[in-house]
Amino acid sequence: MDDKNEALKSAAVRSYAELAGEAELAGLLEKIVKATEAAEIAALEKALGSICAAANQAKPSVPQLVAALAKATAEAKQALLRTLRVAGGAEALKAVRDAVNDSNKDVHTTAIRMLSDWKTADAAPALLELAKTSTAPVDKILSLRGYLGMAARKEIPPNEKLAICREAAPMIQRDDERLLLLGALGSLANAESLNLVVAYLDAPAVKREAVATVMGIAEKRPKQQHVAITKAALEKVVSVAADNPAVVTRAQELLKQMETPN
């Protein structure tokens, strides 16, 4: 593995990594903390990711990954952070959150991206904290979008999704984030979420999506759920969606149904 010829060295690393299993974890980590060549790091990262993905729920690899992170080069740290995301679990999450404070900008940004792409909702509190406290605009955007993305996860209960949307709404400043919020709210079929949608009916860039979200929630909600909220939202749709007669007609039909006793 010490061949001076970089091409041969890279080929040797790739061959070793492809054959490596959990028994070779320590050896792989020893190599990656010292690695500087992109191809070598990529090969080692791929092997480490495969080992972590195949590991049992005890995740015996995580403590070793965390220990290696402290000794690694900046390039290798980014690979290890991606591997920790694959491994998952509370200890891995803490290590990635701590890496947000790394002095290297690339490591710092990779850590935020890994939190945003975390496999479970455990990362939501960290993302919310970063969205609220980060001073760098890019960090705020990445964290907020990652946090909003949690509300789209199928495994998140509806009440938690709505709570995420409520927390995120005051921080939203960009149309991309507004669309993420509307997508999450539309999946809830909960009339209470209409309070968050109505404000966007007056936003030209996302009005069409906001109208569709209101209509979708109004169609799917239980008939007696939040009647006043739903009525107000539908009336607003009628006033802003004149360019879509079919939507206006359907909104008026739904309003009429709400006035008709069961």
C-alpha cells in the first residue's frame, strides 16, 4: 500500500476496499484518516459505507468512526461524516452535529448537509436550532430546508409534522421554502394547517400551489373539522383564483356543502 506510484496505489486501495468487511474496519479507518487523494478517499468511503449499512442495530462501527473523525484530514472528515449518516443512531448524530463547529468551511457545510439528509427525524431539533441561530445565510437556508424536509417524512406523525411547519413558517423568506412548506401541509389533510396556507394565497410566486393546497385539504378533511377555518380559506380562494374558474366553482360548491345541514 506504500507504492510511490499513485496510480498503482489507488488501484491497490480500491481492490483492498472492495474486499473489506467489518473485520477490516480498523484498517480502513487507519488508511482514511491519512488519505489525501480524492480517489483513495472515495474508495475507502464506499467500503466504510457498505460495512455500516450492513451492520446490526448495535452499530459497533460508530465509536470507531467518531474516533477517526478527530484525527482525519479535512477531506477525510467529509467522507467520515457521510459514513456516519449511513450508520445513523444517536452517537453518530451527535458527532455530525459537533462537526458543524469545525473550523474548516467544507467540513462545516458537509455536517449541515448530513444533518439535513439524516435518515430519521432525530436530527430535527438540531436543524431547527441551526436555522434559528446560524449567522451565515447559506447555513440558515440549508438548515431550514432540512428541517422542513423532516415534515415530508412518512414516518413522522401528523401532529409532529404540523408542529414542524409551525416552527418553520416564521423563518421562511424564499419561494423554494414556501413550496416545501405547502407540500408538507398539503400532505396532512388537516384543516388546522389551513391557517399557515392562507397567507400564501396572496404571494404571486406560489399562489397556484397555495390554492391547490387549500383545495386539497378542504376536499380531504373530515366534514365537521375546523369548519370556520376551512370556510375562510375557501372564501379567500374564491377571491384570488378568478383566473381558474373550475377551482372557483369547486370552492363555491364546498362552501355550499358546509352550509347544508347533514
